[in-house]
Amino acid sequence: MNKEERYYDIIKRPLITEQSYDIMAENKYAFIVDKKATKPEIKEAIEHIFGVKVQKVYTQNRQGKAKRQGKTSGRTPSFKKAVIKLTEDSKPIEFFEGM
């Protein structure tokens, strides 16, 4: 697997929530990332994929919520969330502009 493919394996999808829209004013963007990805790997992948400059990466490992349906109970999948803060001179990520 080359580096180009690895970048797209690290960043799974953007996280689109009301809170993620609120933090866009602070030049921050949220993504669901690979559970094994480190902060430097996430930073490098975002900079390569979107062509922006990342100042800081915040990560959280989120546990799945307990759910029930009748007598059956289970959990939603766990995931790793990354919030990316861009530098002041960096352009915004175009993907989020049309939302």
C-alpha cells in the first residue's frame, strides 16, 4: 500500500453535526478517522488530501452507545473522532463550504 492510499484509509469521513458547524467559525473541522491513526498521521493526511495547513489535532476515542430493540441489546460501533484546527493563513476546506 502506497502513501496516497494510506491517507484515504486514515480519514474515513467528515463528521457533520450541529456542533461541528459551530466550530467551523473557529477554523476547526471534525472527521471520523481510523482507530489506530496517530495525530501526526492525521495531520499529514489532512494536509495532503485538502491542501491546507493544520495547526493542531485533537482526538477522542468514542465508545458506542448501548441500544436495545425489544429483548435484544447491543452497542453502536465505537469510533475515533479528530478535530482539526487550521492555521490563520490557511484556506478553509471547500468540502464544508456548501453545507
